[in-house]
Amino acid sequence: MIRNAYLRKVGARLERIDEEIDRLRTTAEAGSAEAKSLYGRQRKILWSKAEEARRRIEAVRNGGAASWGPLKKGVEVALDDLRKAVDDAVREIRKTGSSER
């Protein structure tokens, strides 16, 4: 049961980050040409990091009862890495004059 609670927690965290990426896309698309271009470059990085987080969450989901504990560290690292990439992208797009997050 603990694993299921953990999976719900990290799944919700990933979902919130995905929603923030969608808001960032909308902000960038409504912004300047520089903001659009910057988001275009960042999109690949964000997508790659989000996919890595999904793969690691899936490994926990599919891992045996004894193996999922050690896999949690990989999930946390992947989500933290994605969070940092989103924060960096937001900061860069804000520099172009877009003030929304």
C-alpha cells in the first residue's frame, strides 16, 4: 500500500509540472519571437526530462515489493532535474518580457 501512495504522490507531482510546462508553452506562444524560439529550444529538454521521470516512475510501478525502495531515489532525482529545467526555462522566458508563469 505504501508504494501505491508513493506512486500517487509522484504522479501528482509530475502532473503539476506537466501543467506548468503547458502554461509555459502558452505564455511563450503568446509572447515575442524570442520567447517562442527559446521555448522551441527548451521544449526538447523539458520533454526528455519528463519522459525520464515517467520511465523511472514506471520502473517503481513495475518493480517488485523488495526492489521499489531503491528505485525511489531515481524518481526523486528525475523529478528534481525536471523541476530545475522548468524553473530555468521560466526564468529565461521571463527575460524576454513575458511575465506569466
